[in-house]
Amino acid sequence: MKRLALLVVVCSMFFVVTACASNKIVLSDNIPDFVQESDFENINWENKAVKFGDDGKIIGNENKSGVIGADMPSLNGQKWMWHLWGVDEAELTVIGLHKKTNTVHQILTDGWTKHVSGANNGADSHAPSSVKIPKPGEWAILLYTNGEFFDTLIYEINE
């Protein structure tokens, strides 16, 4: 009987440790079908977005993607201007992953997707948007163009 009790305790401890150590991504119910959990596995959290452009107002991955407005307080809502290089016109889907909680969020206030087109600030396409970041912390912003993964932007958003 003591062995059975000991086995139950050990199994319970193993279950608790395994559950606590889990890094499972929590996807939103209404997330676009083409977004997969595996898209989040290779995020390089050390590859922080940087300022670039003629006036240094774009923050992102130079010659790939960037945002004007990402350095402004965004927890209560903000306007962001998305810029893409190598994309003339597309449906841009924006997915936010909060690092600490491993939860995925819609950060565009009017849906997951915006249409981008027209050159601006040296980029091949752009789109204005309104965003609301749900909580402070480190964020990976995954970008998809026409349903295909495009880039990841890493931002620290604390206000």
C-alpha cells in the first residue's frame, strides 16, 4: 500500500512539473486557419526590432518589415503604419504573441488582416492601422502576406 501511495505521489509530481514547464502556445479561437502553432517555434527573441530609415522613425527588420508608431504608448490604442519591402500589394495578417504568457492576440483593432499597397518611406507597400496591445511586455509580431509567413518583429511594449 505504501508503494502504491508513493507511486501516486511521484506520478503526480511528474505531472505538475511537466505541466508547469509547458511552453504551449495558446491560440485565439478566431485566428486565421493558415496560422499554425509551429509558426511560433522558431521565434528568435534576441532579434529585437531596430530603428532605421532616413529619419529613424521606422522600427523593425531593415529591408523586410517595419512600423512607424511602435515606439509610442500602445496599451490604450495607437496608430501604426506598417511598411513591407519586397511586397507590392497583399493582404497583411498581423498576429501578436505575448512572450510571458505564451498567448496569441489580435492587435489590430478591426480584425486580423489589412490590405497593403503603394510605396511609402522607401518601402514597397504600406498600410495604416489602429492597434491595441493587450498587456505590457515582450511581443513577437508575426506577419503573413496572402496567408504565407513573411516576418517576425520583436518589440518591448510597456506603456
